[in-house]
Amino acid sequence: MTDMWAAQLVAPSTFAHVRVPAPLVAALAPGEVLLRVRAGAICGSDMPLFKGAVQLRGGLGNHPDGAPPGPGCPMHEVVGDVVASRHPGFEPGVTVVGWALAQDAIAELCITEGDSLVPHDGRLPPAEAIVAQPLACAIYAVERMGDVCGRRVAVLGLGPIGMLFSHVLKTRGAHVVGVDRLNRTDTAPRFGVDEFVQAACDRWAASLGPDDRPEIVVEAIGHQVGTLTCAIEAAAVGGLVYYFGVPDDLVYPVPMHAFFRKDLTLKAGTTKDRPRVLRLAQEYLHDHPAILDAYVTDRLPMTSVQEAYDRAATPRAGQLKVVVEA
């Protein structure tokens, strides 16, 4: 193949279908694999680039500050077939799930690192198997929270990643409070939410009494600085605030007086040990198959990527994960 199909952003929130040179097998660096994309899913961290934001250095992908996104961007949740490999763990023909690290999976082919993939176990179709990638992120983050059994945990934002956090926390014995501006009454209980609050997180935080404050607050909204303040204001004395996701700003203001007086801990960070947590996620989906019907709500062909991103950018009650299939 000398060229391939890809979607490319040509203006904020606007894709064009283009033909571009296909990646060359000879271009693979040690440890890399070339994938034929079978399915991709839209993550909240894709939205700023889709809407025209400039990606900060050190974020997902390989886009220099100020450079427009290239073909296939922005999408990093991927299931694909290995076409060629310079990674010892993968041979051509194997189907894999994980990260497209250049965030360029809206295309026929993409190159990524083998250490961010695992073989697809074959128990689910690609459009459902892809859930292992965001689920791996949630599992890794919950591991970093320590023992959550019996603890009151609030999840701010019950979008796709917030629902996965809620389910993982519940299976580990937490009492889960979910907060979202959309009405998630029908869906939240299926993901283990014990108490659902339909409200903006600042109003919810201001309404809490001393006995209502969660010991752990997961900020799963992202893409705005104010919600971190909400999480800090809501947390109980001695609690933990977990900021999840890729930050969009270099500096986030912190209500330092409240943070100091409450003796809080703040954690954040990227998902590491990816093969291990991807395998855990595949087993988790095998053990809890019922969440898939509620989680993958929108499935479209890859060529309908504009519609897929438009849906993801305007969440509605009943909508969670938007997946595109080749």
C-alpha cells in the first residue's frame, strides 16, 4: 500500500477525508508495531484537539506546540491487526488493543509502541474489546488510591471514564457518589453508583455538611481548571483528591488554604505498566460483561468520524462511549 485513507482536522471541529502516504514498514523503530486499525473510541482527552486547542508539550501524541494535528488525529484508543513488528512480543496477524501513542488512529494504518499494547484475547468484537483501554486507565488509578473498601468516594463527572471509575470502585467495596449535570439516573446504578446527584459540582460541593464529605474525590470531568477546586472543596479532612486525565493548561489554581487546613493529598499522573493493566481490564470485562451493553452506546463506521465526534462533543443522557469501526 502506497497511500491510505485518513481523517484530518482542517478546522476546529471539522474533519476532511484525505489520502496520505501510508506508513512504511522500514520506518518502524525498535519496539514499534504497524497496525491496521479495526476500531477506535473517542476519549475526553481527544476533545480539546478536535475543538481546535493547541496541545501542550508532554501530552498524548507527538504534536509540537502550535502545530496542527496531522492525519488520523485525534484518537488513541485502538484495536488493530499487526501488519509488521519490531517488538519481540508481537508477530504479524495478531490482533491487539491499547494505545495509539501518536493519537493518529483515525486512519487505515498507524504506528505505535508495542509496550502500550496487549494481544486481544478474542472474547469480544473489536468495538467492545476497545473498552479495555479506558478501563485499564481506571483500574490503574484506583490501584493508586489504596484500599477503598468501606470508604465514601465521589466521582465528579459520569461520562464514559467516570462510569468506569464508579464500577471499579464499587467492585472494590467503596460507597460511590456520582455527580453530573446530566440526568444519569437510569445508567448510574448499572455502574455501581450508590447515590446519584444531578448538579454542577461547585453547587454540590457547597451543599455538603461535615458528615457528607467524601474521603476520596475523583475529578473525572477534566478540561477546565475550576473542577479541581470543586474536588478540593468537597473532600473530607485528611482525604484524597485524584485528578484524572491529561491537563489542558500549564497551571491550575489550587485553593491552597482549604487544601492546607484539610490536610489533603492530591494525586495525578499518566497510566503506567500498561500491558499489565490492559490484561487486567480484559479479565474485568470477561467477569463483568453486563457493563458493555450500557457502556458502548454509539457505534459508527470510521468514515462517519465527523458524526461520531459531533456526538461525543455534545453528550446527552443515555450516551456514553462513542466507537468507530473500520
